[in-house]
Amino acid sequence: MLSELVKTAETADVLGRLRELCAARGLDGLASRLTDLGDLVAADMSRLEDELLTIRSHRRLSERAASHLLETGGKRIRPLCVALAARVGSGFSPAALDLAVAVELVHHATLLHDDVVDLAPARRGRPAARVEFGNAASIFAGDWLLIEALQRVRRSGVDELLDSLLQTIAAMIDAESLQLELRGRLDTDRQSYFEIAEGKSATLFRWALGAGGRAGGLGADPCLALEEFGNHLGIAFQLIDDLLDLTGEPGETGKTLFTDLREGKMTYPVIVALERTPALASLLQAVIDGGGAPEAALATAIRELLEQSGAIDESRACAAERVALAATALRRLPKSEATAALAMVADSTVRRTR
Amino acid sequence: MLSELVKTAETADVLGRLRELCAARGLDGLASRLTDLGDLVAADMSRLEDELLTIRSHRRLSERAASHLLETGGKRIRPLCVALAARVGSGFSPAALDLAVAVELVHHATLLHDDVVDLAPARRGRPAARVEFGNAASIFAGDWLLIEALQRVRRSGVDELLDSLLQTIAAMIDAESLQLELRGRLDTDRQSYFEIAEGKSATLFRWALGAGGRAGGLGADPCLALEEFGNHLGIAFQLIDDLLDLTGEPGETGKTLFTDLREGKMTYPVIVALERTPALASLLQAVIDGGGAPEAALATAIRELLEQSGAIDESRACAAERVALAATALRRLPKSEATAALAMVADSTVRRTR
């Protein structure tokens, strides 16, 4: 089946587009090596995009709000994980496609609700859906995508995955809620940080990998290995997100710097820096209290203290460690193109710039 | 099994409490006749309350927001419908209990999101959860209850009910979204009104009845009759809700008068009155534009025009007609205590005062 896909000019075209997309999204490492991976994932991701296109609708205000966000794209890293995990097994079946779409929809549903919760002005360099269509439409849009996602998981016919997705979403809400409670709390510790990161980021990656594996017909042990890979990847992904908020290029990330901090979200580098440089607390408090973008001098001072404290390096090292753990989990699986691709995804994640 | 339940003092006690509750909630007609129904539903509803108690949690902010709403009670009319529909069949099994809890949780989830959407200050005579715990916690609380509901439907083991509940929730979101678009539009017509009422109110009643029937082992035809009953009951319920917003006693309903109107929601009596008394438009527009509670003189003038136009009577007649249609649907089922009880529920619905 794969060789048939390779033959079509369309697939080659899609592959080229995917490489460009990866490069444009800061996943350069992955982009350059996608040539080796060939069309293993290109056709899968093209089918994903086609399927996502069918969901977009402009009939209702809530659908327009959801479509506005879906149109901004995103890295599609979660569905990519589903596709690759499925290819560790018997391949990217229609059921696996449904699961890949579902994981992306759940991710987008949480973004729609989070942006209302955070009163976020922008997302991916465009005005947030809540700004264009209102908070109300954004709430219903998130509800709608969640239901669309669950319907696809039902359709996939793997009922245990519906249960695990419901548990995953429950864990995500729980973590978001804990994060809400700890807003602006400079005394947040590492344990709470990892509880939040695991719940709000890692569980969905974990589910994506397990779901793909199961759709690919893999047994319990390989699926568990994939899930562990997903969990570590998710934490690494969150740690890099934290870093990009402090050190990223706004032009690339599509986000304003220090957004997490202004929203009172305690990220890993900030927690580590506060342990080592308690004097940082008053500067951070000023950003939280100010609410808006900090003045350039204040931002520079904070960034320098973060660098000097070694918190940036430690966060990067912590992400790298998670990627190493992810790779270790992968080694419990027989070597294949798909496992190599997954290792590349993890590797590229820590080097992404948006 | 029923006779065993009757014997216990606890059941009698529960029955008394239920009658009191019905009376306190303005369902007096039902309360006085519950003596005849005996403990048919009393024990069921007691199990429901016990189960709802287990859901309440104060661990997270979102759970506290959800519990705040759950503690205010409510009429429990949707789970009552599940229980009675199940008793049309083989009885109120543990699966039926799960479904009864689920329908109440879905209802509460929509209330939590609606109150954020409407920026509502109060619900059931108490400050809304969003006022006590914030909009963010209310959004996550709604998400949480939705997932809890879906998990219970999965646990019930009747998978087609999960699909139909997902479709039901999708229809509810669609209707809420249409309502959002038509806010403040005095030219809203009856067709749009019924589209919204069907989607936001009737579909969940329909599901409750069908779910109960299926859990009670009934076949396709009796379930369809129950669903039609539920659909008509839901529309009648919404029509009375509309009337209570204009003519109810705030002390009983727990709501401020003219809330729908102030939020720009076009209710049935308002649409009918506008057809007959176009001069009403400028007064209604003043309430919508004002946003707050209208001055007493304005409220009185509007209420008088609504009465004089015959819109109040027509709305009441329309609700009564739906109850009659509901009763007709019921007659397709073999007569039983449970069908008699369902007829009473429908009958009491149009005479409720809150």
C-alpha cells in the first residue's frame, strides 16, 4: 500500500508541502529528515488535513469560531503521533485517521476554552476566536469540537479508547483547574508543576500514542511503551513551550513574550529560577500585577536573571532528559521506520522554535 | 421488588420528602398525586440523589463550582423521566440510574456554560457558580460534568445511547449557537423559536425518555413513542419557562423577571405579541438596550400589552397542546402505573410555578 502511495505525483507534492510546513513551523530538524522517512507520514497527514477541512463550517457562530482556529493550522504533532504509532503496527487505517482527527479536535477544544479562561487576545499570530466571535461562541465552539472528537472515537470502533479519552479529558480539566488555583502563586513547587504539565499536556500525547498503537493492532506491551514515550514527549513539549514564552521570537511563536507569566502561570524555568534567585520574586510579581506586557527594561532584567540562575539551561536539560526517556521507551519496540520517525519527532520537539 | 421497597420506613420517609420537594418546587399537582404512585419513583429518586452526592467534590476549583450548582437541587424532572420510562419497561436498573444521573449532569453542564455566556448573576435564587468561583472555573466545571455524564452512559453498557447522547449534545450546542446569533433580534420568527426550543430543551427530554425505555429493555416502537412524548414535553417545558420569565413570581422561580428579554432572548410569548402588537417593539428594545432590570412602569406596560395581545394565553394554549400531543404518544404504550405517572409529569409541567 505504501509503495502505491509513493507513486503518485500528489504524494510527492504533499511531502514537499509537509517539509515546508515543518520548516515554517520551526520543526526544521524533522523537515530535513522527512526525505528519509519518505511518504510514510506525508499521505497520512494529507488525509488528516482533508478530513479537518470537512469539519470546518460557517453555518453557526460557534462553528465559525471553531473554524477560525482550525484554519490557523498548528503543528499537528499529536495526529502525527497517532499516525506514526499506527504505522508501528499494521498501518494508518481509517480508524486511525478518525483517532488522529479526534486528538487534534480535543487539543483545539481546549485551546478555545483556555483562551476564554485566559482572556487571550491572540493565538498563532491571529486574533483569538473569542476576539473575533465572542467568548460565548468560543465556549460553544470548544464544546462542539469536543463532541465531534468523541463521535470520531466512537466511529473508530475501539471502545476502550473512548473510555481512555474520557479519562484523559477529565485529567486535562483537573490539571487546568489546579493551574487556575495556583495562578500568580510564586510559591508553586516543582511537584505541582509536573502534576499540571502531566495533566494538561502529557496525557493527551500519551493517549495519541496508545490510540495509534491500538488502531494499528498492537498488543498491551507495545502500546504501553508507546504511551510512556508519549508521556515523556508531552512533558518535554510543555517544557519547551515554557521556554519559548520567555526566550522565543514572537514573530515565530505567534505569541507575545511573557504571556504565561502575565497570566500568572508558573512555568518550570520560573520555578527553578525562584528557588535559586529569590530576589527575582519582586520583579515577577510586578509583571503579574501589571497584567500587560512588561516594560522592555523589566523584561530584559528578568530574562537576564533567568539566564544567570541557570534556570533556562536546567529547563532545556530537563526537556532533553525527557526526550532521552522517550527514546528509551521506544527501544522496547522492534526497530522500524516508524519508531525511527517517532524518535525524530521527539528529538525535533526540543529544538523547535515555535 | 417494588413491594419490598414499600415496606421500609426509609422509603416512606423518602416519599414524604419527595412530595414536599415537589410542592416546594411548584409541582403541586404532581405532589398530591404521588400518594397514588406510591413509592414507584420515590426510591428511584432517592438513589439518584445518593449518586449525585457522590459526584460532589471540593478538591478543585472546577469541582467546587459544579458542586455549588448541584447543591441547589433543581426539579430533577429529566432523571424522573428516565426512571419512569425505565419502569414502563423492566424497571429502574443500575444502568438506568447511570443514565438518569447522566441526563441531570448534562443539564447542569449546559447551565454552567450558559451562565458564563449570559453573564448571569444568579441561578435558583443563589449567586451563580461563575459569580462565586469565576467564569474560568465555571467553564471547566461544565466540561467536567459533561465528561462525568458521558462516562456514566458508557458504564451503562448501552452504546447506542452514547451515540444518541453525543448527537443530542451537538444539537443543544447548535441551538444555543443559533440563539446567540438571534440575540436581540425582534424579527425572530416562530420557526426559529421552535428550532431553538427543540434543540436546547426538547432533545434532552427526548433522549431521557428513550434512554430510560432502552434501559428498561423496551423495543424500538415503544422507545419511539417515549421519545415523542419527551420531545413534546420538552417544548411544553420551554414554553412555560418563557411564561415564567414574564409572569412568574421571582420568589418562587429564583430568577429575576424579564431575564430572557434583557439577555435579548426572543421567547414565544414575545414573538407572538410582536406579531399582533408591533408597537410593543420600542418598549422591548428599551429593555434589551437597558440591559438591567426594567423600571417598574416599563415592566408593567409590557406585561399589560403581552396580556392584552393574547400572547400569554396563546403560549399557555400552545404548551397545553404539546402536553396533549405528549399524552397521545403515550397511548401507543400499554397502560401501566408508569405511563400514568408520565402523563402526570407532563400535566404538572404546564401548571408549575417555578
